[in-house]
Amino acid sequence: MRFFNKRLVVEYFALLSIISIIFSFAVIVIEIPDNFKIPIGLLLLVFLLSLYIIMWIKANLLSEAKIKINNSTVVVKIGDIFKEDDFKVIAFNEYFDTQVDNKIIAEKTLNGIYLKELVENAVELDNLISNDAHLKDRILEHNELRACGKKIKYKLGTIFQHNDYLLTAFTKFDNDNRAYLNMNDYINFLLNFWNEIDIIYAGRSVSIPLLGSGITRFKEYNEIAEQELLELLIWSFKISRIKFTYPSKVSVIIHESKKDKINFYKLKEC
């Protein structure tokens, strides 16, 4: 974060005004000898400069932010999504593929870890997905030309509930089974996603990874920063008008490896 951050400067001067009132009152009550005025003034100057530096350091060390949106609480924090309570969102591709082979699904992604470590029977999961009435209403097409993986393509943002996990169709796949999105796809995904969450969550809290941070192929953009993705996620929640009634909340879970790319202090402006 820049040293002279606008919001931080405003907070500093608000605190400075309180200090000034206290100091002014102290000067009226206590008479300061002339020979002490300059040293005390210098000490006060050092104190005020140190105070701003401490506030700046503290702002840079933040690892969690709480934001109130439409009377709902959105928490952004460092963590492991698999260790969260209540509903946990896992991003799948538009076909809800379950084949972890480092071609269709990479084993080190959240998607791959979930399928390898938390799904006992992938065939059973496939059958549940294929026969789900809600998902049948979200089918876009049957892609019979697809050589590997499933053939049924679903609308982005579609959610399938599997126990405490909400599996969502997040990325498009090209003919070489590479995940990609363009910005319009991403925005449409977010709006559909929140609509689906509104139908499913039933008063429970929902934890979401930073969706999109692992996608290297955002068409039309050379690079999308994690901060920009996070702010888009929060913006989409705001315009969705979905409301999480206390004590339920939305948590955006940032992986430890991404923490240096997130300005938690700046999220107060969202």
C-alpha cells in the first residue's frame, strides 16, 4: 500500500484532531516552562510521525477484512477453504468433469484436491450430477464432438450441492481442454452464481475461494490481478442484493500463497 494512502490519511487526521483537542486542553491546564517548549514540541512531532508510520504498517499487515454490504457481512481472510464450516464452494468447469488426470483436471487445484481426497466414489457423483433436476434446467448443449470428458455443458454459475460442498460451473473449456474465460463470462458467472446461492444457502454461511485467481487465460486481458478479481467478486455480491441474515455470512478465503497480492485495507473502500 502507498505510504500516503488517501483513506489512511483521512483516518490519521481524524485521530489527530482528537489528540489536538486533548493537547490543547492540557496546555491550558498545565503551564510549560519556556525552556521545555522546543523539546516538547520536537517530541510531539516525532510522536505524531511515528503514529502515522505505525498506522501504515498495521494497515499493510492486515490479513482479514470485514465489510458490511446490504446488511450482510462479507469476510475476506487468509485460510484453507476445506477447513471452513458450513457450505464451501468448489469451482468446476462447465461440464462438471470429475476426471483428475492433469489433463482435464489438475490434481493440485482445489477442484482436483476435492475430487481426489473428499469424493469416495466419482462415478456416484457423476450419476448424481446427471440426474439432478435443477441441473437439467441449466443445460446449454450436448457437445458430442468433445473427445475427452463429459458431453453435457451447463450454464456458468450453475450450482450442484454435494453434502456441504457447492460445486459450481465456473470455467469454459476449449477444444484442448484448457480453462478460459472472457470478462463478460466472468461477470455473468458471478451474477448467476449469487442467484443460485440465494436459492440454496438457506440461512447458512458460505465460504468461497478467490474465483479466477488460477485462470491464466482471461481472454481480452493480458493479466488480471487478484485484487481486481476480489473487488469484482465483492461488487457482484453488492449488486446481487442477496442478504445473509446474522449469524450467517459470506467468507472469501484467500490462500496463503496469495496473501501478498491482496490489499486488505483497501477493501474498506468497497
